[in-house]
Amino acid sequence: MPAISRPTSKDVAQEAGVSQSTVSLVLGGKWSGRVSPATARSVRSAAARLGYRPNQAARNLRLGTTRTVLLMVPTLTAPFFGPVYTGAARVAARHGFGVVVSTWPDGAAGPADGPFAAPDEAIDGVLASSTAVETLGELGETPVVMLDSGPAGPPGAPVPTVDFGVADGMRAIAAHLTGLGHRRIGHVAAAPDQWTFHARADALAEAVADLPGGVLTRAGCAIDVASAKGAATRLLTAPEPPTALVCDDDLIAAGAYKAARALRLDVPSDVSITGFDDVLLATALEPELTTVRLPAEELGAQGMAALLDLLDGRSPAPRVLPGELVVRGSTAPPRAR
């Protein structure tokens, strides 16, 4: 049986009685002001009759684009980054783009060991999550939008950013705990050297410093349960232990729960615990975790929208997405001593 050939733009041009360049203008959406509405209708009708579909891959090669965006994240194991991808992919798909994901290589100055040897040749743009602007050197001239990474770029030529209002979120946690009567607060702090964790630490320190009689102690840890349990245990076994533990991440809070249980401390009667992010784990813990909800999916969506603006020659303004304090059962007034 002979192969069935697909109709081409030349076939559409012959059917409509126009040139191939006119077909390209109409089907590429660039005909306004260059082709009459009647001719555009004729081309679209001819394409529909013939069942013509543009070869997107060939079109991308002609345009010198791949319509692919690279999302770089610190890890693929943290539940937070799944919704970031979902939001980015949702907006990308509406504009005919695809999104691929990779992690920042450990100890690398940038994504040199990522999925593309030459990013500026293989992708149209990058969404860089939770990193510093200095790590972007290997990307060459590839357009970049930074997510949850803080203000970026040299004066006069900033890299577009979409951030969370993490400092406000931490201040909301501090206000909630101090409103309950807590004065001795322990910070189970995430160790990664990232803007978001520095911003949280600074905001918490300022809030406690402004509190009459406030005392802040801190222990650093990796973002995993075992390391967080160890850090929380060090704080809770100090001579003057905190009555509340503020954790930089919900997974860290799970480690703090384990430390409290091991020391036979009740949550929240003996120690209040808070998290950050509001991933699904927050409601799986018992009691459910007081935390700050960060709109991770919206971060990806807003980042992708900003990158599309950048690719279209616009200069997107910095965007900040507010968090929301979600009060659950893990916080209560401190027990009288």
C-alpha cells in the first residue's frame, strides 16, 4: 500500500490561489496589516479542507527556536518543586512551549552538567529556582527568570525575579507565637546557602530582638528528618530550652516532632512547632502543623509568564507572591513553669 502523503503548505497555497509566503503569514498568525481578511479566510478554509497541520518542529528550526524551557531546581525529591513545575508547564502549554526539569549539580558554578551541553543552543529560556545570580554564568545569553532567589542582577540590568514574601511569612509566625505568650524561641534552620533561608532567619531574628524578654537560639540542619531531629534535640535539651520551635521547612518540622516525642514532650503542650511551605506532609503530622502556605504552583506559573514576556522583548517587573499563615494544632500557649 503506498504511503499517504501529508498536505504541505505548497498544497494549501495552490488550493487557495496564493503564494506559500502568504500561507506562512496567515497560519503563523502574522498576516494582520499584510494580508486582507478575505485572503486570510481563504487560506484557513483551504488548510481545513486539506487537513493541513503545520510541522512544528520544522517551523521551530526555521525560527531558530526549540520552544523548550529548562526549569532548574535544587532537588527532585522535595515535594515543594512538583507544584512549581505544574504551574510552569500549565502556562507554557498554553503558548506552545514544553518544560524540562533538571537539578543544579552539587558544587557546580552553574548548570554546566545539566541536560544540555550548550543551553543557549538547545533551549529558549531558563527558570532558575532557589539559586544565586552568580550560578548563571554558564547559561551564556540564554534568557533567565529567577524563582525564589531574591533580588538579582547588577544595577541597571537586573535578572527578572519572582519571589515569595518569606520575610513577611516568618514575621507572621513570630507574631503568632509571641501572641500566644512564647518568649524563648528555637530556630531549626535549614543549612543550604540560599536567599530564601537567609531571609527567613533575618526576619525571625529581628522579630525576636524587638520582643521584650525575647530569646532566640538556633541550630542548623540539612533538609531531612534525621538531621532536623538532631538539631531540634540539641535545642530542646539546652539548660533553658525554647518553648517553641520555628522550622524553616515542613520536613524539618517532622524531624522536630520526632525529637519532641523521643524526649517525651507533648506537641503543643510542652513545645509548639511551626513549619514553612504547607506541603501535604503538614496535614499528615499529628497534630497537624501550623505553617506558612507558599503558592508553589503560582510561583511556576508567574515565572513562566515572566519568561514569556522576556522572550517577547518585554522587561517583566519583579513579582512577590505573599504567603499565608495557616494555624493548626501544633501551636498553643506555653506551659506555665
